[in-house]
Amino acid sequence: MELNKYENYPFWIIALSNMLSISIYAIGAYIIYQAGIIWLVLYLLYILFLEIKLLIHCANCFYYGKYCSFGRGKLSGLFFKKGAANKFCQKQMTWKDMIPDLLLSLIPMVLGIIFLIMDFNWLLLSSVAAIFLLSSVGNGFIRGSFACKYCKQQELGCPADRLFNISKVK
């Protein structure tokens, strides 16, 4: 059975997807803040850098100027000129390319564990557990059930889809 793909995603999916991302960023920021304000600022700048880099890539996506599952296509349309759709598909994504995104959660988790060893704190333990669950199970659920499942760009070619769904690769 072929699923209908969204031309523009419904607001509730965009809101849910962004709540997940913002929650991961906020919990990560809380954990990083335990190391000091300078580290928090660096972490927030890193998030900003990755988001801008993603928006630049979004200029080549089918959803440029439209509402993708994260709303970034619309946002990219506000800040960047439309790129070439074939550029989006050209990128060959590897697990190495995922490292910067993984670090958004991994660094706070590792620091949180170190801080817990140094001085146990229930709130910190809850934060480490929450960022782990949101980054793994939460991300998998949102992307698998709502985001990627109904994405038109996936039909045209998506580097992430090729990486995560190796069975589809010919």
C-alpha cells in the first residue's frame, strides 16, 4: 500500500518534531550549564551553526519554501535562495556525517555521567536519562512514524534515507 506523501506537513507534526528538538537542546543546555556559562554559550553556538548548515542544505530540498516535517523548508525559504534539487540528492551521506548531530546529545550525556559520578543529583540523572531517550527512541519514533514516512523528498532521493534504509539501496 502506497502512503500519501505530504506536499506541506500538518502543523501538529511540525510542532511535535520541533518540540522534540527543542527538548533535546534544552536538556543538553541544562547539563552543559553545569560545566559553566562559557561552555553553555559554546554549546548554543554549536546548535546554531548546525541549524544554519541544515537550512542551507534545505534550499535544495523539495520542501524549500514549504512546510516539511520540521518546518525548516519554509524557514530556509526566508533566509536563502532556492538551490538545485539535484544537489540535495547528490550528497552521499555516511555515518561519519552524522557525528556532528550525534555530538549534540552525546556530549551532554557523557558530561552528565561525569558530573553524576562527581556529585550525584536526581535532577541531573533524570536529565541524562531524558536526553538519551529523546535522542534515541523519541527521534526514531518521530522520524519513523511522522517525518520520513510521509516525505516527498524521500521519493526523489534522500541521503539520510539511503543511509538508514540500506535495504532500499539498489
